[in-house]
Amino acid sequence: MVNTASPAWAALIAHHQKLGKKHLRDFFADDSGRVASLSLSFEDILYDFSKQRLTRETLDLLIKLAEASSVAGYIQRMFDGERINVTEDRSVLHVALRRSSAPFPGARMDVMPEVLATRARMAQLAELLRAGHGLGNPGTVIRDVVNIGIGGSDLGPKMVNQALRSLAHPALNVHYVSNLDGAQLAPLLQTLDPRSTLFVLVSKTFTTQETLLNAETARNWLKANLGEDVNLGDHFVAVSSRPERAAAFGVSPDRVFPIWDWVGGRYSLWSAVGLSLMIAIGPHAFDELLHGAERMDEHFRTAPFAQNLPVIMGLIGLWNTNFLGATTHTVLPYNESLKYLPSFLQQLEMESNGKSVSIAGGPVGSETCPIVWGELGNNGQHAFFQLLHQGGRLVPCDFIASVRSDYPLPGHQEALLSNCFAQSSALAFGKTEDEVRESMEKERVAPEQIASLVPHRVFAGNQPSSTLLLKSLSPATLGALVALYEHKVFVQGAIWGINSFDQWGVELGKAVASRILPAFADPSLASAFDPSTQALLAFCREQS
Ligand code: F6P
């Protein structure tokens, strides 16, 4: 539980009152060294948070809050392999998945032998497929790999696959299928040749309805096209912590890759859950991704809080949520390759910290995770940015861009970056009434028109944002970026006193869905449900 009565919290409240409604224009006017003191860099990542509504003093007070909340000890406990996921009685060791050396977390419990052995098996399979071989008879070739998984078994690998698509194998098409809606799988199957298709079934639990139904449809499609006696082992591999369930489905036991209970689904792209990704980009690029994340892990573990990117990023989010009152946070990549990053971060942040009960079981006592959303920034400009600029709501933003493009076209990258920088600047500084009037006068607009239009053309500004500027979207830099967000979430969870590693909130809907499903076949069951559900079921019956 957050101790909102603690001296550290009280000092932040007092500090917030002192700052009042101070505008970013004034923050910048008051401190010429603001950008230097409110930005950090780590390897090829520049993190500029000078356009946040805070000062160096704010950061010092936030750091005191982190110290008072034992964040350092909590970090150490994670790296030591303690069972900090208390509601599931599990360690939280996704950081092990990025490492290359044993023992880790310690000699008493060393997970590295299985991590490294699994990574080697993945690389072997990826190399085989990338060299143009199949899993079956000599001469078979795999051309299409279909990853079937959902949530953490989909979003991470798909996001990174898209981000690093410039490195993807030219003769292997990797697809991601997650949705129960047949509109995702059916059209894809129409484009595939069953003889050269491999399905990668990814489910930590191997009980997830979406994944199992899509897998079953894939199996039926193979049988329908290649005959009932098709060797399923040639077309399926699986990733699961329940290998016996994958084997029961028909996957050869030697083609099941393990994951472990100490890897949370949304933290699992670094494990065998990233198998389809590794097949696409190759083991070497996958290793670079891991190394980038591992270096961020070391930075997170060892850097003093004032220089520690994940700690500072977490504290800034906390300042916006708990002291400025933001209820939402938007992620705006200015890089087409990062188009799935907002959905990945939605799961990472909201499934981890979208909780109001503390580790001890009581109310948290403060707001927790904001509503995270986002979209490619350049597209968003012509859609929802209107609200960010003039909607009057506080919406802190993360702008993310890379200096170099993987797809350079003359003039494009500079134009893209100037839009990125322009938006954060316009959101921060706005345009005053005087400035609007002055520019309209210069355009020789008639005075009565000026009078009527000025209120519509004023930009209040003061919308806080940070910019993460990457040198390029290399695998290592992307790995570091993703690990940065993972640890940011960790820091916030530690201060809010919640368990960021369980997700009980997803269970109720699953249970209710499994009770509703039989009512489609047997209408007499509908009466057990609430009146709204009954009416929806009745409409389906009438219309089908
Ligand atoms: O329903 C939520 C969830 O459990 C996520 O936490 C997880 O990433 C996803 O479903 C998929 O779970 P699994 O990998 O077990 O199929």
C-alpha cells in the first residue's frame, strides 16, 4: 500500500502546491540549463524529459519517495530470484532470459542451464528453417510460419518482428494469429500451402481458448488438405510450460519448447515465446536484442537513481498520475516499424499495474496505472491530436523516434522528425492569444474575423511529454527500449505496493464466456444469465 501520509509523499504534495499551475513556458524561462539537467542518455537512447511539468527539485523529491518505498531492495529481490510474485508464489526472472552467463540468479537456484539449452534449440530450429529445410522428409521446405498465441504469447514477438522487419528472412513469411474471430485465420489459410506451412503454438498455460481453437482449426485444415494421416509433427511446434498438453494436442514432444513459471506472459518475448520472431530475424539478431535488454538490466540494477532511466521514467509517470492527476498516458511512435508498440505497452503496463489492491490485500490508497493507449504519431496528428492540443485534458505523451530510418526515402526522415519535434513543442508551449492575434494581423485578416476566431485558435499548451530518441532501431537498441519500459512498470508497481506480475482481473470474463458458450447450442441455458445477456443471445438466435 502507498503510504500517502509518509513524509516523502507529503513533501511531494507540498511541492506540487508550490508549483501550482506553472506553465512549461515558465519552467523553461526560469532555467536555461533545463534540458541538460532533465535529460539522460543510455547507449544509443536519448531520454529528454525537459517538457515534463517538473523541476530538478521535483525529481529529487520523487527519488526520496523511491528510496522510502524500498525500490532498491525490491530490485535486488527480483534479481536474487525471490518469489516476489506473491499471489502466485513465483520468482520473477525474465531478466535471466537476456543473460548469457551462469549461474543466475545464484548457485542455489540457477536457471541458466535450461535457458541456454532452450535458446540453443530455438537457434537450431530457426537455422534449419532459414536454410530452406522443413521438419519432415528431406526436400520439404517451410515457407510460412504461423504463430498462434494471444496476449503475451503474441504481442511481444509480433511487435519486435514488425520493428525489425528490415532484417527478416526474405523467403520465410511469418504471420501472427491471435483472435477468435475467424476473419483473422480464415483469409490467411486461403493464402497458404499446407505442405510448406509450420504452425508455432504458443501458450504458457496451453489452456487459452483463443489459441486452442485456432490451433484446432489449423489442425483440421492440415488434415483436410493433406489427409487424415498427415504427420502433424512436421507442421506444429509448441512453446508451453505444460508440454504434456501440447503433446496431447499432437505436437511431437521433441518439438515442444519450455517456458517456466517465473516468466510472466507479458515479459516472455525473450524466451521461446519469441521463437517465430527468431525464425524471422535469425538467431544473431535475436541475440543482439537480448544483449541490448541485458545491458538495460545492468543499468537498472546498478545505476544511481538520479541517472537510472527506468527509475526516472517510472517516477515521472507517477508524478503525472498521482500528483498532476493524469488518468491516461499516450505512446506516440514516429517510426512505422513501431506500430505495434502501443498495444504491446498496453498489456505490459495495464495488465501489470492496472490494480487497486495492494500486495497486503488492502486498497492501494492512490491511483495506479493510467489508461495507456497510442498510435503512430504522424497518423495520430491527423486524427486525435486535436484533443491533445485543445481538448483541455491532461494527457502525458511519450514521443519515440529514431534518427536513422531502415527505409530511407529522400526527404522523408527529416520531415517525419520535424513533425515529431514540432508536436511535442506545440503541446508544451502552445500559442497565446497575443501570438494568435499577431499572426492573424500579419496575414491581414479582417479585425472582426480576428476577434471571432482568436478563441478557437489559441493553444493552451502545458501538455507534458517525454521524447525517446534512438540512434536507430537496431535489435540491441530495441531490446534496451523494451527492457526500459518493463523496468519502469516495475518501479511504479514497487511504489504503489502492488504485485505487477499477476493478472487475476482477466479470469472472470474467461469463466463467464465458458458458461455462455453452451447457450448458443442450447437456448434453454440462457435463462441462467442476466437480462442483458439473455437479450443478446436471443438476438443472435433470431439473426442466425
Ligand atoms: O488472459 C490473459 C493472459 O493470461 C495473459 O496474461 C497472457 O499473456 C495471455 O493470456 C496468454 O496466455 P497463454 O500464454 O497461457 O496462452
